[in-house]
Amino acid sequence: MSDYVIPNLSNACRILRLLVDTGKGLSRDEIADLINIPRSSTYRILQTLVTENFVEHRKRRYHPGAGLYTLGMQLSSVDRLRPLCRPVLHSLSQITGFTAHIAIPSGYQVLLLEVCDSPNLLRVASRAGAVAPIHVAATGKIFLSYLFADDLETIANEIGFARFTDRTLTSVEEVHKEINATLKRGYGMDEREYNDDVRCLATPLFDASGTVIAAIGVTSPISQFPKSDIQEVAKTVKEHALRCYKLLKGEEVGAV
């Protein structure tokens, strides 16, 4: 090894590659055995990576963290979702008049991949790369419903369901009830649960195998998004999610 190489930094890089390549969570001991370093060193490196948000620890296993996704987002050449779905988000924003976004799960949080601002002067500002709590975001309701329905107790124990407004769902029972409602109607709602003045709606984006890989949503001040418009907006968002699905499959898609 070169005199200029820092061994533990090199090992941290090996751990990150291992977690990404494996595609599933690994325990500390599994990681130590796979890269052949002491368990004590593995633990210290993992704790540092968790602190820096490059690794997440849940169910006693380590997974890639939001920090890795944020870095990866900046390399648009390896991110098919952003360039393919950007014109779809623009169309969705123009038709609804709301801010449109696409998000992916990042551990038990929501990571915004791409955002298209509302054409209106009065808008809700969000930025790509932002992370939101999974239990309050409309996109987060999609991931809870389709991906993490069996993990509610774990989420409650590890990160909890923090309260942001009087409408925030903070118990496992409340969140479970919301999951059932989301699955029944096919879209998720943030009913002023994160911000008293904001309403959000999101629908799932599936891959060819039927797995939810992302969620597409809109966000608006409640003054511009009354409850009476929810069904029409949901229909529009679903149409645009279908368009993204077809683009990911390589199908030619006309204007929405």
C-alpha cells in the first residue's frame, strides 16, 4: 500500500462499495469478515459514516445512506430518472399550477430527486436533494404503503414519528390507518401535516416488475389547492406517473 494512502479511509470506501454492490443491509460482523478488517475498526468506520449520513443503521444492519444518494444525484449521467422525468414534471407543474417533484426512498426518509417550481408567484419552494420525514410527506406515504408497511414498529422505535403540526400522524396506529387509505385510493396525501398552509399529493412510479421505485407529487399552498380539487389533481398526477413509467421502458410518449 502506498505511503500516501490512509488505511481507514480506504476501508471506508470499501465498505461503501460493499453496501451498494450487495443491495441489502449487512451487519457489522458480516462487513468485517467480507473485507477482512477487525470488528472494532469496522464499527468505528461505520459510526463515522453514519454520522456523515453516508450509511444508515436500522434493524441492526447497515444500508447506504441519504448522503450517497445526494452525491449520486449530482452525476446525472448515471441517474436516468432525473433527465427522463424532468419534462414530465414540467408538464405536471404547468397543468396543475403547483410545484411538481419526483422522490425516492432514502432509508426511512424521502429524498427529492428533481423539482419543477410552480409557474405561480405564490408557491411552495423545494429543492432537489432535500430530505423529508417519511410519515408526513405525500411521497413518503407512498413508500410507507408500498415498501415499508411491515416496518412501522421499527421506524417508530428507531426514528419515531415526529410532530410538525396538529394534524401530524404520530402513532403506529394512525400511520397504519393512513397506509390502508393510501393503498385504497392509489395516492398519498400530506394534509397539512408538515406545514399548516401546505397540501401535497403523490402517486407511485412503478418499474416493469411492479415495484415502486419512486413517487411523483405536487405541492401547493392550501389557498390554491382546495379539497374539492383533490380527485382531479390525483387523476392528473397519475397520468404523468404513467408517462414516466413508459419513458423508463423506452416507449415513445406524446405530450400529456
